[in-house]
Amino acid sequence: MIKTAIFGATGYAGAELIKILSSHTEVDIIFAASKTYAGKSLNSIHPHAPDILLQDTEKANLQQADLVFLCLPSSSGMHIAVDALKGGAKVIDLSADFRLDDAAKYMNWYGTTHLAPELLADAVYGLSEANRSKLKNAQLVANPGCYPTSVLLPIWPIIINSIFDDNRPIIVDSKSGVSGAGRSPKQHLHFVEVSGNFQPYKIGRVHRHVPEMEQQLANWDPSIPELIFTPHLLPVPRGILSTIYLPIKKGNREDSIRAMLRETYSNEPFIKLLPSNQNVSLAHVLHSNTCAFGMNLTGNTLIITSAIDNLVKGAAGQAVQNMNIIYGITETCGLT
Ligand SMILES: NC(=O)c1ccc[n+]([C@@H]2O[C@H](COP(=O)([O-])OP(=O)(O)OC[C@H]3O[C@@H](n4cnc5c(N)ncnc54)[C@H](OP(=O)(O)O)[C@@H]3O)[C@@H](O)[C@H]2O)c1
């Protein structure tokens, strides 16, 4: 059994992770930690959660853990990652702390000094389907952001096959349910502000997921064009739907692109390419680890519409998928 420890257990991603791990046949949860609710049961905060006594984040003993999941806000769990790795445990970090490969870039986007820049080169970006071979030997996994997961998975085969047109930008419009912003109360997330409303935020190239996506795209093909990304706050609890406008070189046909995508993903249990007569919706993916997407070629622009559950494939589910890959467990274990 894999002995796991979870930090940030009371957050949306942490609680979802514990729900999944509780029914995973190869996992023991040795502790779940909280700063605010130490001494209470997780189900006193999340009624649907298992009855797990929360330990104090600062006093939790890392030594018994084989694998530590960090479900903390970015910049607050780096010291725990360092201690866990020193003690011989593996780490899957759901925050952004190990996603960017450069400490200066991290400072620029997250406004704080990186505590462990020496670990950045070895952290494996946990986009499961694309990075499976690297994940098998990973000590430290940087679990991807939710928006990047919804965008990168459907376009990965197109980027590595170099059929995109690098003279035009990639444009992405993403819409996320409110749990994407985490559990801490903020005025713009109040029910009255969100319900019946719909708005963009961080328009263009200012959201923190832009450098994360551009870095990954450039790793696949350095000639990748600029990314323009506008997220929106959708008045639903969970789910992301991204519309991606991908410029394609002249001469590529819709049926050949569809065949390429189908071939790449034919054996992937969590990727669902929809037939041309079906439009994707949140209902295709909610509470599942699936990324479902459709595609249409309009002129020389491929329009991909992609949906995930931000808390599952966009966070906890992908983290468990990565754990399964690392430990050589059937990849769907705990996730179907
Ligand atoms: N929500 C999503 O859809 C999503 C998707 C992908 C990735 N992520 C990433 O996953 C991480 C967790 O996200 P979330 O949405 O679950 O956030 P969240 O709901 O705000 O939960 C984070 C938890 O961390 C603990 N915490 C807060 N500040 C802390 C600090 N300074 N030091 C130690 N612990 C602290 C809190 O629990 P206690 O007070 O009980 O300790 C809190 O419940 C974030 O880095 C986020 O960017 C989230």
C-alpha cells in the first residue's frame, strides 16, 4: 500500500483528492493536514467527505509518508516539498510552485522568491497523457493548472505534428466554474455577484496560466506562436469549457486532423474525442477524470471545444492518475 499524506485537505482540491483516495485500493491515507481545522474531522467541514481527523499542518510527521500531495495555495507549500523529498518521499504538488522551469519567471508571475529553484529542472509537468514516460521516474510532479489541462490535452497531437501556422496567434477563451478560485471567500465570488452573471477576467496575456501553457507548448515545438488567453467566471460550481482557435497550415483537411487525434487518443481511457455531430458540454465530464472535446475546421482555423471537471482532471483526478503512473498501478484505479 502507498502511504500518502495530504496537505490542504480542507480545500476544494484537497477534499476531492481525499474522496478519490479513500476508495483507491492501493492507498493508505496516513494523515490529512489543515492549519485552521486541526483536531476536527474533515466531514465536519465537507459533509460528503470521509471521517478523517485533521492534523496540524505545522506538526505533521512526514517521515512515514511514501507520497505527499500538496493542495495548498501557490507559494505556501514549497518548504514542505523540500522536507518531504529530503526524507525520501515523492511529492505531487497541485499548486503552481514547480510548474515554471525558471525561478525568475516564477518571481515575475507569482511575486515571490522561489525557495527551491534547484528542484525546478527535475520537476515533471504532470500532464499525464503527454508526459507518461517521464512521470514513471518522477520524484516531484508539478500537477498542471486546470485551464492548461483543458487547453493542452486536445492540442498536443496537433502541436507535435507541426501542422499549426506559426504566423497567427493561438486564441483561447476559457470559462470556469467558481470552485476554480478555491474556497477562501472573496467578494467577487459571492453568490449574489456570481449567480445569473457572467464575466471575463485577466484578459489577453495576464493570467498566470499563460506562461505555464506557453512553456509547455514551446517544449513541444519552439516555433509555437503567441497565446492569447481570456478566462471567464461561469456561474456554476465546477467545470471548465475552453474554446481554442488554433491556426492551421493550409492544405490540412478536417477528416485527416480528426483521424490523427483519434489515433493519438485511441487507447486513452480519459480522453474522449466527440463525433462531428456532437457538441461538448460540462455534462460530458462533471465529477469524472475525462477530458472531452470536439473539433471543427473553419477555413484555416481549427476550433476545438474542450471540457474537464476542474477539480478532477484539472486537479485531484489528474494527481491520482499521475500517482498511478509513478507506482505502476492500472491508470484508471480509483478514477472510474
Ligand atoms: N480549485 C481548482 O479547480 C484547482 C485546480 C487546479 C489546481 N489548483 C491548485 O490547487 C491548490 C489548492 O486549490 P484549492 O482550490 O483547493 O484551494 P482552497 O480551496 O483555497 O484550499 C487551499 C487550502 O490550503 C490551506 N491553506 C490556505 N492558506 C494556507 C497557507 N498560507 N499555508 C498553509 N495552508 C494554507 C487551507 O486549508 P486549512 O486552512 O484548513 O489549512 C485551504 O483550505 C492551489 O494551489 C490551486 O491553485 C486548484
